[in-house]
Amino acid sequence: MIENFFSIDGKLLKLAQQAEVEAQEAFAQIEENSAYNEAKVLKAFIDNRVSESHFAGSTGYGYGDRGREALDAVFAQALGAEDALVRHNFVSGTHALTTALFGVLRAGDTMVSITGKPYDTMEEVIGIRGEGNGSLKDFGVSYRQVDLLENGEPDYDRIPEVVKGAKVVYLQRSRGYSLRPSFTIEVIGKMIAAARSTNPDAIVVVDNCYGEFVEKKEPLAVGADLIIGSLIKNPGGGIAETGGYIAGRKDLVELCSYRLTCPGMGKEVGCTLGQSRSMFMGLFFAPSVVANALKTSCFALKLFELLGFEVYPKCGDPRTDIIAAIQLGTPEGLVAFCQGIQKGSPVDAFVAPEPWDMPGYDSEVIMAAGAFTLGASIELSADAPLKEPYAVWLQGGLTYASGKTGILLAAQSMLEKGLLKL
């Protein structure tokens, strides 16, 4: 029992029991999707004849690295792609996205985001913010966007007109630091269809971060050409220590590989330095770990809804990513919540996070992330920019039991500071 090890108010524990009961239907759907995706990933391992020899690392140029080639093939099959580029030397999801965009765009081309302004760290990559830093804008790539409607839904009427003549149509699956809904595979398919109605040759690129293995399909199944993500999020299963992937059309993946290494070499070079085993193993565990993160998220959403806070999405809403947002209303609430999450972390639980000027963001950000892998948001973590609407974004949870404890400690931290009432 949690109360044997942690000091949590009895009324809060009772409310947690109610939240867990009310979340059972959502839990059942999560477990069904997880079972499907675990079978899909297992079949990819078997079909591609993964063996222990694939775990051996290479050095130097990495010529003939069998593990690297097999990992690409397993990822490609699991994600429904023709090919994949999976590498430990992608330093983040933003790096993988940047590699993909610079790989397929050229001077004079146009990129259109049809899900409004992208995530904060992409602004300088595109050239929306900052000058002379080597952005796409600096290299002659034009940018425009289709803003979302006031309710956060896609503007299907404007998409066909705005994407005319664009080389790349860009979609962000998750909500990022906004309260708009994350986009389901079904909705992504409708957006792609709207774009292709006037621009059938556009390259559709989807920022798939936080979305892998949440649903039974990935965006490639509904017309996307490339999907991109980070291995310290969903597909690394909490085991991969670093890395990212680009998956999709074979010809486009090859262009992206030329950007990551150099033209003419592409995927044929790049040593693995002993990282292959953790990336294979992380992918194998990913569907199960994603399910634990989703169950943690649903519990948090239901608990804080019962405590009187606005939550996005609701516990029972269909999920397409692991991110949840809780509108706490004050900077003090954000700090107390994140400090409580940190107290329930297996690493650095003794640390009290404070807001700071984090690179790539336009306001102070507070982050709780007591993780085995630095910045791994498939592990229980919470972060928030200290600005309106004073919402905290929550993600991760390697196991449901530990994730639930972290959420309860976040609520307890707020309770002790007089920021919620029971």
C-alpha cells in the first residue's frame, strides 16, 4: 500500500480510489491497444530474424553494421514504413525533425504547417524566431501556416488553398504547450486528404513525438510520407539511452540520411558504439511502457478533475499521445505540482525543481524529471512554462504503480501549500 511508504492525506487516497474505479473503462481500451501493438512489434522482430549478433557494436565508420541495418528494418515494419533511419546520434526529436526537413527541402521550396504554430523548439529551426542561425528561412525555404480553429480543430476549409505549391506539408500530432486536442490518426488522415486535394505531390511530414504505439496505427497508414520521433519518448521504451528515428518512404528516408551523414554515404556509415541492444530492447518494451504511461495519465486526469481542475483531454477521451494537460491556474500551483512529481521520482527525488530560462523557450520553464535517462519523457515527468494559462503538461510513467504514486505526491504537495481543497 502506498500509505505504508509515503505520507499522503487519507482523503486524497480515498479520492484516488474513486478516480481509479472511474478510469477502468479507459484502462481496458489502453490494454487492448497495447496487446495489439506488442504483437505487431514481436512479429517485426521475428520476420527480420533478429539475433544476438545484431547487438554487437561497431566503431569508426561502422561499415557493414548488421545490427544497424536490422534495427532500421524492424522499426520500419513496426511503424508501417518502407524504410527507417534509427540512430543513437539523433540528440533529440527536434534534431531528427530538423534532419528530415533539411533533407527534403531545398532553396525556394515552401513548407506549410497545417496544425498551427509548431512546438517551441521548432520555431528557430523554421525561422519563425531568431535570425542568422542557419534556419530553414536562412537557407531560402519559405514558411506559412494554417492556424487551427478556436476550438483547436483543423481548418479543413483553408488547408487546400494554403498548401498549394508547397513542397512539404507539416503536421504536429501532439498538443505541445497548448490546450488544443492532440490529433488522432483518423483526424490526421482527414487533414492529409484535404491537403492532397489540391497538392497531391506534397511531402507530408508528421512530428510523431509522444504518439507511437498509442493507437493501433501510425500516421503512415493514412497517407503520411515521413514520421519522426525521439527514442527517449515512446519508441525507446524507457531503455534506449538516446536517439531518434525517421521512417516512411524509402526515397525520402535516403535523402534524410544524406543530411545526417553526407551525400553518397547516407545510411551506409555510422558506428553504433554499443547502443544497438538498448534500442532493440526499448522498441520491444515500448507498447507495454506506453500503456503504463497512458494509464498513469488517465489516473491523473480523473483525479485532478475530481479535485475541481480543468483537464485536457478527459480521462475517457480517445487518446493519440501520452501528453495530458492540467490547468492549475497559478504559477505557485505549477511549481508545487512539479516539485511533488520530483519527490516521486526514482532519481533525484531529493531535488526541488525551480523555474529557469531553458534554451529554445520564450519564457521560464519548470521541469520535473527524475529520470534514469536525462530528459526522457516516457518516464514520469511534468513541465510547464510560467505563463498563461498556467497549465502543467504531464507525460510518462514506466510502470503504472510508480506513476500513480508520483501523481499522488504532486497532489499532496499542492495540498500542503494550500493550493487545493479536499
